Amino acid sequence: MISLKIGKNFEIKTDTLPKAWVFYSLVAESGILYAGFTARISTKLNGFKQRAEDDALLSELCERSETLIYQSYNRAIDALAAFKAYIQENAPEYQYRIHPWAGYVYLALDATRFPFISIQESTNDNWQYLGPFRYRFMLVDIIDSFSRILKLPHCDTGTYPCVKFDRDLCRGWCLALAPAAESKNEHDLQKLDLLLKEAFMHPNNGILEMVQKERNHYFDNLEFAKADLLDDELRLMEAYRDWLNFLYVAKNLQHSSKHFEIASGQLKSAVLDGKTYHFHIDNPPYRENESLALPLATVDEMKIIYDYIREQSHA
């Protein structure tokens, strides 16, 4: 374990910190304040400093932290196991008061209510939920891309119909919600429901391949600027597809080895330095509309588990 003295508000040269998976803890003279795991310790500390400007609890943590203790690991699962064992044996003062998943959001779909596609911070309503996603802006961009390509609703205002309908950027699905809607509009909403699920819930829906074909067309015709723009969109769609594939299997991941036992996509036990640690598994009852929704508090752990099992299967 490496120990570094840090000044108030993390006054430390973060570029000297390792660019690898680490388990870390923030300590004051009064005791352990907070612990975590991350692949980017510099980014994590800088993020704490930025959020502290608007978050009184984080501001307090930054103010009180005196020492950074960390250990580097080659694999994410080792950093995760070290973190969980440490939390089990210690009681960091801010551990359950500061949420590393703050800012994570869910994609919410409902073809029967305006605005049809929504970004929400919980799964407490009756929408069809997917996520959580770590980056709100990434989700906004993917909604914008799919909506533009398929003319799906992406409403920017609280009233409808909006200017997108006038510009033929949307098929006016909202008109089916009007009191005088005809029977064909009911059929339209059924069609919208199918389109929303096909676009956002099916990893292999062909949209990425369609954009790839368009990108290749521009490239072959020496329209490199247009091809470059689609390269960014393709990277976005690939990231979304990868995350969607993760959401489909995360809850059911099981694995057992000499050092780790995995159940329900989480670390159930680990052997560290000859000692076996047993951990609580968070497995809440999921509603039908939460089939692709994971708990905020465990999504980062479940992604590490997902990547670890994939690596093992290809080893």
C-alpha cells in the first residue's frame, strides 16, 4: 500500500498517480473517511473536487482528507475484492453517505405517454427502464441518433406537436394522444411501441450496420468529412450496444474459481492473502419493466464481473 500526504482539497499532483486499477482510501487523523476502487484515480479525485463546489458533503470530505492510501492492481476484480474486504473490516465515516453513482441515469420508454422517451434518475414509475448509464450526455446523443434515423419522438418541449413535426424530423406520434384520435392513431402507438423496443432494447437491430454502410459510401466517394462525422456516431452506437449486451446478462452471471465466487453478477466471496471473505449479494425483486435495469449501487461492480467472466471465457 502506498501512502501520500495530501493537502486540503486534494492538493496533490494527480498526474503522478498510477494509470491502473486501484483500491484507495481517504484518511484523516480521526480515522478512515472513504474508500473506493477505480481505473482512473486522478480522474476520480479531480471529479470529487469539481463536485465539491456544489455538494456540501463532498466539500467536507475534501476539506478533511489528509492522506491518500492506494494499491495498484492489474485486474479490476482484484481492486474490487480488496475494496469489499476493506469495507467489511472497517467503517469509513462517509462510505454510505457519498454515492459514486450520483449522476447515473436510466433510459425510460413508454409509447402511450408523452414524451415517449425519457431520461430518469430512478425506476420508481411504470416506464420500461434500461440502465443505469454512467453518462447522461452519452444517452442524450444515442436518443438523438436513433430518433433522427428512425424519426422517433425526441421531444425538446413540454408541449406537442413541436417544431420537429413541422420540419418532418418526426412522424408526429404525439398526435395519437389527442382526444379526437382516430383508430389508426391507436395502431400508430402500437407501432411506436415496437419501434422503441427494436431501436433501444435490441442490440442487433441493424442500425449500426446501416450507419456503417453509409459511412463506407462517403469514404469510398472521398467525402472524408462526412465519413468522420459518422465515425463518431458509430463509436457511440458500439458503446451503447456493448452496454446493452451487458444489461441483458448481468443479473444472471455465475462463476466459481479458486479465488472468487460470483452469484447474481456480484462478488459473493473472495480469498485474499489466505483469508476467505463472504459478501452480501443485492438481489432485489425486479418488476417486468425492470428486466434491463440494474441497481445503481451495484452496476459498477456488475460491469467488472461481466468483463472478468468474458476475459476468463476467452483465456
